[in-house]
Amino acid sequence: MKHLRALSELGKKHDRCPALLSDLKATYKWMNENVDEIADIKHENRRTIFLNVDDPDSDPWVWHSALILINNPRDIGDLRNVKGFLRNYVNLLKAAGVRTIHEATADTVTAMDGNFIEAISTTCVDEEGWMSTSDDEYDESYDESS
């Protein structure tokens, strides 16, 4: 871990250095193949030790921590998707705590019975801006607990 921390610190100072990149690739490769020996990497999840770029030879170097990296096709809020270069190191990323997010889509479902619609129609905003229901117009057959 000390070696990787040192490489990432050097990488932040010396963008796109071929000798550094070669050492970084070898380090990531070894760690990816020996995740059982780097169990302490989970404790490093806040350190920006991952070069998250598609092409380290031409892209400006961007470093992220495992805490904000996600296996997802796109960024989500402050979370950053794993770029092409890091995708070669699946075992390492998993050991470091990089999460996989599966986005789900759902169909919109609308379910209203007549009582609910009637109860909504008797609801209005009072002078203080709160929703209120007129007691004399409220359909008592509507029961929220059912």
C-alpha cells in the first residue's frame, strides 16, 4: 500500500509520466492478482490512489478514491464512474470497496379508487398553507388504514 500511495502522490505532481505509468500498471496488476494479500486496502478507501482515466497516455490524469468510484456507465452526483484504464483491475477495485450501482427503471402505476379521488377533491389549503380536509364533505367510507 505504501508503494501505491507514493505512486499516486508522484502521479499528481507529474502528469502522464511514462516511467511512472509503467510502475503504476505493474502495481495495479500485482494487487489485482493478489487481493488476499492487500486486505488493508479497504482502510484506504478515502485516499485518491486510483488513476481514473480512459487513456493514461493522452488523458489528463485524474485521481479518485474508492469511496467515490462506482461501476456504472455514468457519473451519479458526486460519484464517478470507473473509466477504461481501471476496468482492467476488477478484483482490486472490488477489494478496495468500489461499489456497483444498477440503475432500475419502473413503469408509473396509478391506482385510485373513487373514495380516494373524492377525499382529495375535498382537500384544500388553509390560510396557513397547510392541507386540510373539510369534515362535512369528507367521505367517511375512505379509510387510510385499508
